Amino acid sequence: MDLRIRLLLVIKVYFCFHLTTNANECHDARQADIIFALDGSGSVGVSQFTYSLNFVSQLVDAFPIGSSATQVALIIFNNASWKEFDLNTYQGAAELKRAVLRTQLI
């Protein structure tokens, strides 16, 4: 099984069983705030940074995006850190994914 799929399953299981009190609620437990912190240091390189962005973009597909659903923020760090966008910036998956994929390695 692909490492990305395994990680997605781990994240989904964590959200389902650690954020709900009833296992039957797991199917509806789709409300979360997720903050991705990506390494933007020079040692990562453009190809690995792009790979990370694609992974985040694919992971977004696993959650309904919106103010009453899952909200996503993106932070980039190297010797400093900066916020690409905040949790409440994007209310739809398509615009969120576009923003993720537009992120540049500086």
C-alpha cells in the first residue's frame, strides 16, 4: 500500500476515533481544523516540496471543506516560518487545492 494512502488512513482513523465518543459517529465526524506545516528549507529542494504540496492537495479530497466542516491552514518553515493561509481562508476544496498548489518554495 502506498505510503500516502497509509498516512491518510491513519489520519482518518485518528479523527474518527479520537474526536468522537461513539464509533458509530465516525462516518459523520468530518469537522476538523487541520494545519499543515511544510519544510521549506533549501535542503528539501523543489521536487520534494512539490511532492509535499501534491500530497496535501490529495489529502484535502478526503474531507469536506467549509466553515462548518473541515478547515485547513498551511504554514511553511525554514529558519523562519510564515502562514500561507489561515483556517478560515478557503471555504471550498477546489479553491483550497489551487492555493496549496500555487505555494512557492522560497
